[in-house]
Amino acid sequence: MLDEPTTGLHPADTEVLLRQLHGLVDAGNTVVVVEHDMAVVAGADHVIDLGPGGGAEGGRVVAVGSPREVATATGSATAPYLAEALGNGR
């Protein structure tokens, strides 16, 4: 489990981190990442979007599924940003 592992990383370092995380998954491990970097979220197998806002305004499950499914979820503040990261902005 990693909490915001890309914070402060150069984009090239984020790519290295993602290769390592995918290597762990390919080896049969479960990797859970709390992240706001949409490129990282777009590369996930499964996304759980919490919201609808942050802090006291959050904490409810807003959308669940593949990145493409979450990118089309109504009521998700994350959806338009994820759609853009996937190359299909709304």
C-alpha cells in the first residue's frame, strides 16, 4: 500500500515507479495506491473514487471500476480529469 508515491517525483521517475509497480502486479502481488496523478490512475486495473469532495465533504464511494468506467461516472469530480488522461476528454 502506497500513499501518494508520485509526490515530488519528476515525470521520468514516475514512469520508473509505475514499471516497478506493474512488475509487482505481474508477479502476482496486490498493489494498492492512493493517488491524485491521473496518469497513474489511468494505468490502474481498478479504481475506487471517493468523494464527492475532500476532507469532511468526502469519504463516500462515488465510482468503482476500470479507469474507463470511472472516467464516465456521473457525480465524480475525478471523471473529467481521468477522461482527459485517457485521451477521451468529455
